[in-house]
Amino acid sequence: MTTCADVLVLGAGPAALCIAAELVEQGLVVKALASHAPEQPWPNTYGIWAEELESLGLASLLAQRWTNTVSYFGDGVGDDGMAPINHNFDYGLFDLAALQKTLLARCGDLIWNVETAEKINVLGAQTEVLCRSGNAYQARVVIDASGHRSRFIRRPDHGPVAEQAAYGVVGRFSSPPVASGQFVLMDFRPNHLSREERKQPPTFLYAMDLGDGIFFVEETSLACAPPLTSTKLRERLLARLSSRGVEITEVIHEERCLFPMNLPLPDRQQPLLAFGGAASMVHPASGYMVGALLRRAPALARELARSLAVEPALDSQALAKRGWRVLWTPGQVQRHRIFQFGLSRLMGFDEAELRLFFATFFSLPQQDWTGFLANTLSLPKLVRAMIRLSLISSWDIRRGMALGSTHF
Ligand SMILES: Cc1cc2nc3c(=O)[nH]c(=O)nc-3n(C[C@H](O)[C@H](O)[C@H](O)COP(=O)(O)OP(=O)(O)OC[C@H]3O[C@@H](n4cnc5c(N)ncnc54)[C@H](O)[C@@H]3O)c2cc1C
């Protein structure tokens, strides 16, 4: 039997490290356990709008930063169809080693037990995590940061969950797949697709120049249920590149991405807390989450520290309730519903409708579209941005957003 901590954090991904760092800084007694050591490199590439990190004073955590940031929403035919939209907003890729190191340094001498949790028992005043090894760990409350597919967190079943899927290659190419020094958020040009293929779920290219003749190109399906397979996405990527006379000459790294976009919000009455993917914190309309982790961890940690200091007798259920109230405030829940609604509408659009929608969306004032994508707008500002979007949309897009697409 080990001693009882204030909080036990489950996981060693970005969510676990973010929340553990904040809890330690609040002076709480923290335990952590994960299936792998917290220093093990994270497998994904994480991107973020640079301003999100600047506003947190963390811009130095970017490994690379692009000022030339564009998207393509034309049909790929003629000058008009080929023209990019300039975002005039910097985008970056995290230096993952630096992010991990910074968060671990903030965790001080917190020890991560390399264990796989199998069962969580809420015993009233405390909660026990039973591990595959047979070891048990106790804490006043547990924060599950074990990712999108956590089996410990209860959430309602709203039917099939749409997943973002992508297949990407970091490599060298016969000729540059994107312009030198450029970042492409979304290239939706469909001119390499047959009529039949255009009726299938749309995908776009996410791509960037990494320097030294190396590029990252990734064919992405924003959200689909069931998700597109990586074989299909690879096929689409190669067809897109080939239509531009580009071939992959060296594969340095392959990325296969699959994560849920519209996971229902967790049951906020359960005696267990969650953070990150397990807490449905992925932005349902964009797929981004790391900025939200950094922004939302401090309030949760502060609330737990305050609750434990002011009411030391609180049990796991009561502590979890306090935590959920702070993590998913009524405003956050409303905003999440708006994003989920938006995603559900987008998933009904065909590729021509999607291109038209995004061209309109990115013509919103910069603070509106960036705030929407990062989830940094207050609820009233988000609603105003959505009204503005409706006002500048074509009649067909407006009707599609209000009533669902009829594939006009
Ligand atoms: C390929 C890919 C690319 C992405 N790109 C971006 C991006 O560019 N920008 C962005 O903001 N978001 C991105 N996301 C979305 C999201 O930010 C990531 O999915 C992120 O990794 C989720 O963080 P997490 O810490 O919640 O979960 P994870 O990163 O999945 O970490 C879960 C942790 O829990 C541990 N664990 C799981 N089960 C147990 C158990 N039973 N016992 C003990 N430990 C356990 C795991 O070992 C791991 O340490 C991407 C996702 C993917 C898959």
C-alpha cells in the first residue's frame, strides 16, 4: 500500500505533462503513472498558430515558424482556380523535445511510475488505480489524461464518432511540393480527382517547407465516420502530387493520424476527472488541442488546490465535481456545442461546398477566424463571428449551415 497523493495523473502525453506541471506548481502532492517513461519522444508532429504560443509567452517552443501561410479553395483550373488565399498569420511546428523538457522541468522531482492502469476504483475519500503489474496507487482524485480512447471516462453514446485521419510524409521530392518557405494549411484543389472521386469524402493537403530540401506533405480528411483509411489517403496524396509532376524520392518519416473530432463531452458527474483527449478537449471543428491544454490547465490545478486547502475533507466525487465545473464551464460547453454543430454541417458538404465555405470563412476578420480555430473567443464574440459568417456567405452556404447540405 502506497501513500495517498492529492492528485494522480494518468498518462505521459501533452495533456498529462501540462496538468501535472500546474498541479506541482500549486504545491499539491502529485503522483503520475503512464505506460511509458515521460521522456519518451511523442510520435506526432504538433502544429499551432504562433500567436497562441506568443500569448502564453512560449513562442520559443516553436521549432519552425512560417510567415508565408496560405490555403487553396479554388477548383484548380485557370488563374482564379489556382490562386491562394494568404492568411497573413504565422503558423509554427512545436519543438516537441523542448515542449516535453520544459513541462517536465516544471514537474520538479515528480516521479512517473511506468505502469499500465487496468482499473480505477473510487473508494469515497480516495480513489485507487490498479495496474497490470498488480501495484495499486491512491490519490484524493485521479485525472485521466490517457488520451482520446480512455476506457475509464464515462461519456454518453451519441452514435458514430467522426475521426480526423491523415497520411503524411516527411521527405525529399523530385521537385518542391509547395513553394519555398511556404506553409499550406489546406489545399482543397480537386483537379486531380475524377468526377466519381469528387463525390467521395473530400480531403485536403496540409504541407510545409521544412528547409534543406525537406518537405512535409499530409493528405487529411477533416472528419468522417467511418474514417478514411490511411491506404486511401496515401493514394490521394500520391495522385495529388503526381498531377503536379511531383514524386517522393526519399521518405524520412511517415505519419498516420487518427483521432476523434466529435467525441461527446464526458459525464461531468463522474467521480474521476480527465484532461486532454480523454476530456474531449480536441477542438471539434479544427482538431487542435495543444494550445487549449496550455491555456486551460492552470484553472483546473488552481481549483483543485483551492478546494483541498479550504475543504480538506472533500471526497473524490466532490473534488471531481469542482474540477469538471472549472474545466467545462457553461460558456465552454456552449462553445463546444457550436463547434460540434459546425462540424456536423461541414461533414454534410461535398467538396465544392466545402471549398466555398472555407473561402468565405477565411475572409472573416482575422480575429474571428483565428479565435474560432483556437477557441479563444468568448461566447458572445463567437456568436457574433458566426452571425458575421452567415451574413457574408452565399445563400447556398447559409442554407447548408442552417438546414444541412442538400448538395446544391
Ligand atoms: C498524428 C496526430 C497529429 C496531431 N496533430 C495535432 C496538431 O498539430 N496540433 C494539435 O493541437 N493537436 C494535434 N493532434 C491532436 C491531439 O493534440 C493529440 O492527439 C494529443 O496527443 C492528445 O494528447 P493527450 O495527452 O490527451 O493524449 P496522448 O498523446 O494520446 O497521450 C496519452 C498518454 O496516456 C498513456 N496511457 C494510455 N492508456 C494508459 C493506461 N491504461 N495506463 C497508463 N498510461 C496510459 C499513453 O502511454 C500516453 O502517454 C494530433 C493527433 C494525432 C494523432
